[in-house]
Amino acid sequence: EAENITSSAELIESGLVIFPNPATDQFNIELSDSSKADVLVLFTISGKEIYRDGINGKVTIVNTENFSSGLYLLALIKDGSVVSKKKIKIK
């Protein structure tokens, strides 16, 4: 189940930090262990996939300049299974 993220640098679950949230030009995903996920996918609330990229280290930066303002779902995937789902707001 997705959770609201209210602070600019909130510890979401053990070893996962997403900031800033809300995002303007970009947001960062920090994993304490980069082996926890290998793909990042961003969906609109209606379920349309708008972004997909590999995770190649502890920090991944997602450029959001061309995204419309709104609420999105972020999924982290490992071996084809969703391991984490979070909400992110883009201004």
C-alpha cells in the first residue's frame, strides 16, 4: 500500500529515503543497499507508466522537469516483483 510522504527527506522504510517531496525539477532515491531494488518505475495515479529506469547504485536521481504537476506512484522492483510502493508529489 502506498504511503503519503510529508517531509522533504523522510525515512520511508529501513534503508530507503526519497527527497525532496514534493519535487520540482528532480527527486532523489537513496537506498542503503543498492541490491534491494534494480528498477524504478513511476506511474500516474490512474496507472499509466511514465518513467522506468535501472538503479545502478545507492543514489538515483529522477528528472521531473517534463512531468505534469500531480501525485504519482513510485514502485521499486527487484527480480520482477514490486518491493516498495510510495507516493510522490510533483509540483
